[in-house]
Amino acid sequence: MLITNMRQARVLPGVLLGVLLSMIVFSAQAQGTDAGNGVDKQEAQALLRKIQSAAQKLNYSGTFIYQQANQIRTSRITHVLEGRNEIEKLEILDGQPREYIRRNEDVTGYLPETKTKIVEKRVTQDGFPAILGALPSDLNEYYNIKMGETGRVAGFDCQAVLLEPKDNMRYGYKLWAEKNSSLLLRVQTLNGKNEIIEQISFTQIGIGNVDRRSLRPSFGNTNTWHTESNVINPATLNEWNVSGMPPGFKKVRELKRLVIEGPPAKSGASVPPAARREVSQLIFSDGLVAISIFIEPGSQSRTEGSLQQGALSIVGKRQGDYWLTIVGDVPPAAMKQVANSIELKNK
């Protein structure tokens, strides 16, 4: 999710600096229907498949809000499929202006206050509204999937589908899809008490014709802006073992990235070598949400601890000569289990 995604990159300065925002997850009210029979299950899985396809293949443009604990953020997304090329523009409408334009796997971020462009590859494919990274049949092993109620979101008639966790190692979700196109318009994250702890929802959306000019940067000629390339490379991190991952969470990426310390460089300035450091990242996913483990040399003085914001849990701990930061959209008990199970093998 380009926006999730936003989730795992937005909170930890130092470790996650230079990682693109990645919002993931989600929304609404009301209880689902209690139709857990086989036909209902097949219909729900079929709707999930349509939701997965619609976000990637349809053209759409709209504004959505992201609610996490007591924070609300507003963004606008424009998505176009041109042949085999997927083009997406994400505009952050609160705080400092930010824009992120993605062409397939290539992402460019625009920071107008410093006239800086940040170029990097997309790390995960799970940004709202394209949040599904697994087949519904795979999710079925860890979630009870069933149809929910009907309702309206942003002026469109929608059908809800429920994903109820089969254990206490993950949250539940309610997804609202537009009835005609199956485009996901709202997602809610639900805790064990069926309370909404996080949501993302379109407030305005147009599906179909999109003005291609709206995919361009909003800042005029950016050819003279300073460009920074966030180097992200595949890695083999077999020396690290994680034995306490919740069931269904599989390792999907192993990366090494250069993280830039401090504020973005001024136009024409270069970042001194001392301001960059290498951070390793392990990414695990159950096909719906992710847990990331960031690993870096532990030379800096930091305080161990944990933090929770909405559905997002963060744990920071020292492990020998390394500092670990674990970030995941799972309950605190699951995060604690993961954090306590990370081991560095003897080389």
C-alpha cells in the first residue's frame, strides 16, 4: 500500500526517515450480518478478489481521511492504468505539502519547501485502496471472511465484507466496496471488542474518467530541484532468526537501505557521508498487514520502550551490538512476542 502504507514510515525519526509514507488500514460503524454459511463465504471471497483487482485496474481520483487514535490526516489520490503501466499520485493535504508520484515500482517524492525530489523503489504493494497482498483463499486460513451489511460511503452504495481474526495475534477488518466497481472506499480496523481503532475512508471519489494532467507534479518546473536517491537493495539476512511470528506471517522482503539523517538537503547541497547510515529491514506479512524489523548498529544512545498509535505498535530494543525497531499493525501482545523472539545466529 503506497499509503501503509505511510504507516510504518511515519513515526520513527532516524530509523524510518527516508522511507516513503505508507498508509494502510481503516473504517466504519454498524455490525455485520451473521450469515456465515458456505454461500456467504464464497460471495465474500469473490468480493475480496474484485476489491483487489479494482484498485489496480480502475481509473479513479478522490480525497480520503486517515484516522489513527486522535489524529486525522487528509490526502488525495489519483490512479490511472495506461496499458500495462500503473501511475499513481498521492498528495498529502495536511501540514507541509508533499506529493508522491509512482509509475509502476518507481516512486518520486516532492518536498517543495527544500526544492527536493526523493527517488526510490516501492517496497510494499499494499497502499489504500490496494491493501490486499494475498489471495482471499490464503487469508481464509487466519480470518473468518463473510459478507457484512450494505451502506453508503462518499455518496456511493457499498457492500461490506468482514475479516474476523481466528486468533488474538491480529486485528479484525471491515472493508466497504462500491457496489458497481468493487473499488474499496472505506476500511476499518477493529480490536477484540469490535471497536474501531483506526480507519481510512474516501470523502469524495470519482471513478472512471481521470484528467491525466492531474498526475503531474503541482510545483511547476522541478528540473532544477535537488534529487536524492534512497538506495534500497535486496539483501540476505539469514543471520537473523525470528521464531515468534504470528501464524501466517511469512517473510516477504529482506532489504538494506541508506537512511539520511537530519532535514532534507537544501537545493544544490550534498549530504555529508556521516549523515547517512545503513539500516537492514525484514518484512513479514499475512497478506493483509505487515510487521517490519529494522536493524542497525547500536552505537547511538536510545531508550528501550514501546508505543501504540491506533492499530500501529512500535517496539525499540537493544540486542547486543544492534538496535532493533519493530513496527507492525498487530496487537501489542503479538509485537511483544515477536520482539522477544528475535535472535542473531552465531556466524
